[in-house]
Amino acid sequence: MKENIRVKSLKIENIKNVSNGYLEFPEYSEESDITSNIIGLYGQNGSGKTAAVNALRIVQYLFGGKSFDQFAPLMQVGKLYYSINIEYDIFTDDKSINVNYFFKYNKLGGFEEEISYKCGNDKSSVIINDETFFANRIFSPNVRHEDFGVTSKQQIMEYLTQRKYNREKVRTSFFFDKDFKNTIIKNLKDEYFKLIISIMPTYAEKNFFIIENARNANLIASILMPIGLSFKDSMGEESYVDNHFSSGLNQCNENLMKAIRQGIDNINKIITTLIPNFKIDISIKKEVTSPFGDKLYEFELFAIRDNMSFPLALESDGIKKLISLTSCLIHMYNHENVFVVIDELDSGVYEYLIGELLQVLEEGGKGQLLFTSHNLRPLEILQPSDIWFATTNPENRYIQFKGIKPNNNLRSMYYRTIRLGGQSEEVYSETDQYKIRLAFAKAAMKNE
């Protein structure tokens, strides 16, 4: 059975400077000729765009059974908790299941999770929180124990005890923890819930890609070059690996070299259409033998442009950014089950090229893409239903423009709204050129 997962909406509360924020993807239909879903998120610096990316990173960690401990500092100062609600649909061969996953983390380190779903006339929800957890019950309401086929109380008690005293476990999702799944999956009567907890960890690992600014910082500093590679594994299935290449010599075994070559070949197919007369080359410096007798290759990545070759680390930041994104976008273009999130898509990339790339992805892509940007060219390319704007109101942080007519230019409309308003929320905290000049002058006087 083939499953297809499509994110529908995201609601966040008390993350960084977003007290309340809601984003929604355009309606998706498996029967539609255009299956891509794209959201562009716009706003001035510090307006809360990256908070949405951070929230999706937390969701990815939760679905993947990873510790969410590192995200505690994202809680808004002065608040007692942060929360995330993500809605998504699971499509199978014969049905579709609408799922809402809710996660709430409080200042004392406790958390609550809820999964609610509906499929036709069937609907239900399951909650785990501090109250149920420390009362040695798993689910709320209690009647769900029978539905879940929980027959061995002792087995559940042992699992709960192990989790309570294992700090690493205590900071992971309860529902998507593999030990939880292994404990109840054999007796689980609820087939919908069984499907939900079974497929989301795989989705988080293989189909949910998030590219944040920290990744871009490595590119700019040329310390490491994070480059995603897509290739077919030994089973013939398409795989994606996010590799971090050194700016100098790298080392790998024979099998990994085959995957790297295949991945670089796939990138070159795309990158040569974006940057004429350019490609990446793998330069093998020498072959060595490991202490275990394996053949190892020492190699460096080179850029070849107009028949001139030089280390890839010396290329421009924009070209390295495009290279690092290409494999993710290949997956998004070809697979409906892929969700790519990119913070500051436009960083270092030529304005016109951004528009061309997004138009291709929207018209021919199959997956989902959420990006943040300051470059306004996509406002002239994408549909108004694809664009959200960050506001100055933390209680209603994201909006879509109303009253857009078919002949309106959304880019011009955005500039006009910044100057004159006219939407339900203000989208720009006003700046004053006189005050900016005065501040520069005062700063210079203070240094004298």
C-alpha cells in the first residue's frame, strides 16, 4: 500500500515573537493536473518568518522520535508554554485520513500530545499529558485502552517506568517513540492510529526536508559545504542524504563514492540549466587502504565553468546555495509525498532566476514547498493563494491579502500596503529616513 502525506496547515503559539500564527496550504486534490503546493512567506526582518521554520523543525523531530530538548529556548519570553498544531492528510489506495497533531511544551519541562483523526464517519482522538503519564495511564479518555488492545498492564507499566527515568526518552514524542509502537502495535485494534504512528517517522526521515540559515552560514564561511545528494540505493529505491563536504580533502569508501557520483550527476543535470556552462566535478586525489582493508578515496569537489576549473569552496555564495538546494528540489518536483522547507530561499540568488525556478516548481512539481524570502519577484510569479505575509501584530502574525483582483500586481500591492495600509493588519513597522540618518550621525560623533 502506497501512502501519500500532504500538510494542510500549521498553527503556532508563543514561539519566538509569534504569539499566534496560522499558515494554510492551497487546497490539494490527487485528481488535479497540478499537484504542487507552494507557500511563500514574506515580511520585514524580525517579523516572525523564521519562527514558522523553527516550528516545523520541532515537528520533524517529534515525528522522527528525536529529542526536542534543544528547542526550549524558542519559547516566547514571559510565556508559560509554546504549542504547535499541524494538520495533514494521509492518502492511501482506498481512503484518506485527516489528522491533527497537537504538541504543547510548558516552562517546567512537561508536555502534552494529542492525535485526532477522521476518516469518513470515523473519528477519534488520543491524548497523553502529565496527568495521564504520571497516573500510569496511557491515554485519555480511558475507554481508548480497550480500543487500543492494551491487555498487558504490566507491560505498559514497565514501559512507562523506563520512560520516566530516561531523560533522553522523556524529551521525545510519546506517540512516535519506536518503543511505544513496538509495545502496542501487535494488539492495536485501531487501524487508523496504527497507520499514523507507523508511517510518520519514515516520512520525517526521508520526505521532510528543512534547510535553515545555520546551514547557509556554513556555505558562506566555506567551512563545510552541506550538499544534499539524491541517488538510488542498493534496493533500487530513491534515497536522499544530506552530506557535509569539507572545503578541502574528503574521504569515503567505494560504495559511498558511487552514491556521491550519482548524486553529483543528478545535481549537474539541473544546475547546468540554471547556470550555463557550469558543472561540479569530483577530483580523486589518491586511493588509500583503511586499517580494515577497505579501499578509500580522497577527493575534492571542483567547479568547472567555461572550461576553467577551481575548488568549489571558492565559488560564489549564490551558486553554492543553489547547489545545496538542488537535490531537495528534485525530490519535491518528482514526488507528491515530499515536503521541503527553505528559510531565505533568495539568499545570494539572482532575482530573475528565483522567479524562473519557482514557476517551474509550481507548474510541474508534485510535492510541497514552504519558503521564506525578501526578494519580491515571486509575488509576480506565484498565485496570490500561495503567498502569506508576516504582520506587526504578534497575536495575528500571518495573513493573506484580501480584495486582490485578477489584474492586480501583488508586488505593487505589497508596496502600496506598506505605505498606505488597507489590509486587516499592518505589514510593516514604519521606518523614518530622517531618524536613520540622525542615528548614523550620532554614532559617528560618539566615536570621535
